[in-house]
Amino acid sequence: MSKQVNGRVYLVGAGPGDPGLLTIRAAWLLGRADAVVYDRLVHPEVLKHARPRARLLFVGKEGGGESVRQEEINALIVSQARLGRTVVRLKGGDPFVFGRGGEEALALEEAGISYEVVPGVSSGVAAPAVAGIPVTHRGVSGSVTFATGHRAGKAPDWAHLAGAETLVLFMAGGRLEEATLALIAAGRSPSTPTAIVEAGTWEHQRVIEAPLAGIAQRAREAAVGSPALLVVGEVVSLRSQLRSLVQSEPVVSESARFLKAEAGHE
């Protein structure tokens, strides 16, 4: 009886949305994978890097809605690797920044599966940047804190987060009012400049600005959806000065055209 030979898993960051922000390493691995297990926040153009006969397995997790359980995703990538396949686990942003990449790596360790982590551009930096908000700026903010608005079974440490020079809150949309009220109650000024960046770097990117005390109402009025980041801090006020960034459209369409042209030369 022949001995089972496991494949290898790559936990790959797809970046924040714009396919042009995919790393060269990620694109190279997609072109050699037998199976690609991908999330909802992966741009369709990114999947065109996958080789034609690769298995494309969707495990998109919807914030607050129906989703594939993390345990099922872990089992899927392990089972694909145990078939001897090269597996790319493709995740929006960076695998280790609120992407549950650590949980998947631990599952692979336990299963004895060889794996590699391929970092991606995090939306926590990229989405504010393309919206004209530098998360750090000399003389304005010398530090940035990344946090999530959703923590299963445990409330965020609002007192700690309220003191951040720049706060970038992931997955804030569903609990925006709760988060802003908690930050104010913990000592953050209600007049702090605040922005929501919806679908940062995607074609339908939107930016909503308001003081901290009013951002939840503005978001409701604008029917802000997911994905969305909340940026809190004086750096948001720099957006009015960075006019070229604010007035430009997301570059995703340009990147998509480039990828299509490249595919045509293969």
C-alpha cells in the first residue's frame, strides 16, 4: 500500500479589493494551484490568475449573515491538501489581520500539513489611503491602532481604543452606533473627525465623513454596506487638503483592464 503524500497549503492575502494590489507571489501561486479556496472579498479579476483546471471553492463569510463555519473551512483546506493538491487559501486583505489566518495555520499544524503564509496589502492601511486619509502623519498622529468591532463573546476594550491617536475599526458597519457611543462614553471627543470607507479600492468605493457623534446617523442615511472601515482621528481632517486623492476614482478599473490585456497575451 502506497504512503499518502500530502500537498501544501498557501495562506494568501488577496489585498483590499483592487486586483492591481495583488502581490506577484500571490499571482504566481494562483497560477500553479490545484485548488483555490476563496472568500467573498476577493475581486473576480484576481481569480483569473488561477490556472484553467484549478478547483475554485467559494467559502465566503457574510458579516452577520449566513456563512461557512470556520471549522468547516479548516477541514476543507486540510482535506484538499490530503489529496496531494497544492491549495491556495485566498483571503481578502492580509491573512493575519482579522483574516483568521492564524486559526487556519494552527489547524494545518495539527494536521501535519505543510503550509506557507503569503502576506497581502491590508485594507486597514489601503482603504483609508485611497480615500485621502494617511493613518499616520507627522505632527498629527504618530501611531495607529487596528481593532475589530466584532469579538465573539468579548466586548472590545473601549477605554483603550478611545485613547488611540488614529483608530481603524474593521467590520464596524453592523455595530457602528454601539461603537461610536462606547468610544464617546470612554472619553473620546464627540467632535473627533471620523470617516467610514465603504468598499475601499473597489469600483463602488464610498467615503462618508462626520464628527464621531454623528457618523452613525450619516451611515444610516447613506445605507452604508459591507465591507466598511471606521477611521477615527485628526488624520481624517487631512482629507480636505489631499484634493487629488479625494477627487480621483479608484484604480480598480485600470488594474482590471491591465489584467485582461495580460491574459490575452498568454
